[in-house]
Amino acid sequence: MVINKLLFVSVLILTLALSIAGQQSAGLINNTAGRQATSLSGRWQIIIDPYETGYYDYRYEPRGDGYFKNTKPASPSDLVEYDFDSSQQLLVPGDWNSQDDKLLFYEGTIWYKKSFNYQKKDRTRLFVYFGGANYLADVYLNGQKLGRHEGGFTPFNFEITSLVKEKDNFLVVKVDNKRRRDAVPTLNTDWWNYGGLTREVKLVEVADTFVQDYFLQLKKGSLNEIAGWVKLNGNVANQTVDIEIPEAKIKQSVTTDANGYAPVSFKANLDLWSPASPKLYEVKITSGGDAVTDRIGFRSIETKGTDILLNGKPIFLRGISIHEESPRGGRAYGEDDARTLLTWAKELGCNFVRLAHYPHNESMIRMADEMGVMVWSEIPVYWTILWDNAETFENARNQLGESISRDKNKASVILWSVANETPVGDARLKFLKGLIDYTRSLDSTRLLTAANERHYENPATQVVDDPLGAYLDVLGCNEYVGWYDGIPAKADGLTWKVTLNKPLIISEFGADALFGNHGDKNARWTEEYQKDLYEHQIAMLRKIPALRGMSPWILTDFRSPRRPLPGIQDFYNRKGLISSRGERKQAFFVLQSYYRELIKSGK
């Protein structure tokens, strides 16, 4: 099938515009952690609405008196069939599935409501910021619609300066996590469809003219030159912007153009960020009455032939894949979850994590910056989405742009991934090539990858020759020899052929095992089978000349509706090296031993 020509015309225009202006996700405020903000975390009133009664009337037309109005009866004779104030409550951030047993499998609409007061200030603008809402969010303040956001894992915000009152504000969010064939991800996934306001919600205060966005990283190919841009929002023409890195004794000034944009470039003598030394600098950006502070690490990431170069030196990515599953159960969020998961990864010996299969919460990326863990970040372009649908492409492009916008200044992110396990075809290639071009227009400093397809050339040879690889910097490849493909010993006789002179990451391999289920190594679902598979896999991977990293599947067991086997899976994918209760399986120590060997050898 041929993708709608209008799709590629619009992408071309947008890509050219972005490459000139250096902007992304117009309107999104960068680094809300460095701003004056008021958290709206805590208990929100909710109404469960599987028939969307609060949005449509019986004729399936939008209601003018919907739940977003938060209507109260004026007299005992008034008919109002809902009441947020006496309704159930849920914690935000948080998913609804893990907070209420009856909502474990629920897919549909839930209305959230939060009341707040706000003291207005002169020359101050106010935004409401959402770290993420899964999946489709309609947002209202005091009965007025602010807008809609699609995509469950990326941030968005709305300005509410003119609508906010000093008392009795009510923020209502309609969140709908129903899966759709034309969505990103599509109907079928292998993770839990956690619904709700799963990430932080807060009020962010900024000046009339404020630093909306900025991009400050080492210029590609350089170890001592910072390049990028800053973007103001407000009265923006000919404004001076100061950029300071006090520890490095750097202070630079630039002047914005009529659109509030100013390029940045200057030399800097810096200690470079790496897993061994995750140096972060305090960076302060000031313009007029506005200032924002960030903590940024500076490092280069490039390829040369089959090598991945960090700060000019070859590195092997000792990794593990991670889903955004909290060690406490439910969707992970916040510093505590991030610290626990990354500490477990480092206990394995990892210097790298693949954050699958969607952008994880910002706390995870910031913690990776602090702990010195490199990151593969991806969007949920997964399996068989609608490659020839223009709206689906725009959705994917928008999620990609919002992800890059949020994390483009994070040193830990070294790889942007545009897809996972997508079947080879012309429409798919054009779709993904459009995403790749878009990514390069937004960020030239990082490497691009995807989990590519591979096939057997003969019974003993696996070939990585996906045509998508020609457009990528690093080749990813998922393979399940020994689990979905034969038994573990099958790996012993396999060789791998990579047709491109590029680095290869084996981005997934693994086997299911229930912690504490012991038996013969040939018995599936046992820890012994999983352990044996890892031993055979490591022996096979040692022989791949182009291999420069691996991220086995997966750090911890995670919920999945695709996994119903009673007594073993119980709706969990059991490929974790750590159980859902934090217990280490035998294969954990096999991988740990291999990574310690690599560390000892200098990799």
C-alpha cells in the first residue's frame, strides 16, 4: 500500500521548518522541575464512565452539561445524576488498575476532578502541566475545555492564566484508555494497559516572557563545543538571554530574533559525562525576569564502523530491558521507583538500559543521568500499526517530538528508537523513514535505532538485513532462540551475519521462569531452563563480531493480558530476571557473572 501523499508533504514541510527553527512540540514547557510549580498530586475524585454518559447524551451527541461542568443542584427538585464530591477517589500520579481490584482489567473512560485555589500574581502566567495521561485526555478548567492530548507516555500542558480564579477552581480530565486499531500503540501489545493520570500533574508559574525551551549539548563530533538554541515565549524580539555554567566559569549571552529564537555555540572545557563519572553541571538560563535552572551532563556519542564511541572511545553496552512497572505494583513513577529499578540494573553490572516500549517517566531519565546509566528511549510504534494511515503517522510523529522535547538535554539518552518488531514492507519503511528524518531534524547529537527484523538464511545462519537498517546508526535485533525458536541448545550451532557495517545490539532475548519453580533444565517455566538458556545465549553472542551491546528481556516480571497460563503466568510475563516481588532468579547471576567478566576485561 502507498502512504497518503499528503502525509509526506506535511512531514517534509514540518521537517524543513523544524530544522530551520530548531523548535519542537510548540507550546510544551521544558524542564518543569526547574520552575516555580505547585503539585496537584494526591487524591482526586473520579467517576467511572464505561458508556461515556458524562460526554454524550442518548443520541450520541456531545453533552453541553457533561461531567466537565461539575454541576450542583440549585434546589432539591433539580435533577443532576452525578456528584464528584461524594464519589470514589484515586491517587494521582497513579494508574486506576492497581488501585482498585474491580478496575484491574478496565478499559474505558474515567473522569478525574481536582479542586484548588490560586493566588494570582502580577506579570505571571500559569500553565497546567501533565507528565502523562493514558491514553486520550480531554482537559477542562472551570467548565471550559482547554484541549485534548493523545498518547499515554508524553507530557503536555495548557495555559490557564485567563481562566483561573483565586478560589474554587475545578480541573476535570476525561481519560480514556481504550485500545484502537489506528492508535500508537495499536490494539495488540504485550504490556498492561494502565489507565489514568499516571504521571505528575502540576501548576507551573512563569514570567510574562519566559524561557520556554532550550537545547544545550556537545556539538556532534566535538568534545569541547556546546551548541544548540534557546526559545522564549512572550514579548520575544531582540531579547538578551544569558547562559551560565558557574562551575565551568562560563557565561554567554545571545539575542533572540523576532520569533524568540537564538542559536547558541561556545567552547567549554568540561568534565565529560560517562557511566564511570556521571558529571552533571548546573546550567542557568536567564532572560529579563525569568530564570530556569537545569542539571546537564555533556558527552558525545557516535559510531565508527561497528563501534559505538562514547566521548571518542569504544564502549560495549551491558544492558537490560525495563518496562515501566513499579516494584510496588502498577505503573512506575517518581524517584523511588526509578532508583530501585536502576539500582537493580547496576547490581547486574549494567551501564545501559533499554526503556521499552514507550517513553518512561521523566524521573527515570533524570535518575539515569545521576547514576550514570545510558538509555535507549523509544516510542510505541509496535508490531502491526496502520502504516498507510496519515493520522496514525501524525500521532507517532507527535509522540516522538514530545519525547525528544522533554529529554533532549539528558546525557543518559544516547539512542532514540523509532520502532519495535515491525514487519518488513514498503509502507512500513516509508512510515519509519519519515520518523527517522523527523528525529534527525530535531536532534543531530544522538544515535538512531530500532528493533529490526532478521531471518534464517539457512538452518544455521541468522541474517540481519532489514532494509530499515540502512537509515539507522545502530542496528537492534530481538531474537528468542531457545524459547519461541527451538530449545536453548539450538544456539550452539548458529552463526550471525550482519550485512551492514554498523554496530549491533541484541535488544531482546530471554525465557519465562516462575521464581521458585525448580526442575530439570529441559523443563520450561523453571528457573533452571531460564538459566540454561542464558548460558547458551551468552556463548552464541560472544561469537558475533559486530555485537556492541545487549539488553536481554527483561529486568523484572511485568503484567500482560496476553499471558493467562494459570499458576505460572497469571497474567504476568515471567521473563524477568527478578520476580514481581524483587526475588533474583538463577539467570540473574549468570548475566551478572558475564557482565563482571566484561567489566574486568575493560568493556
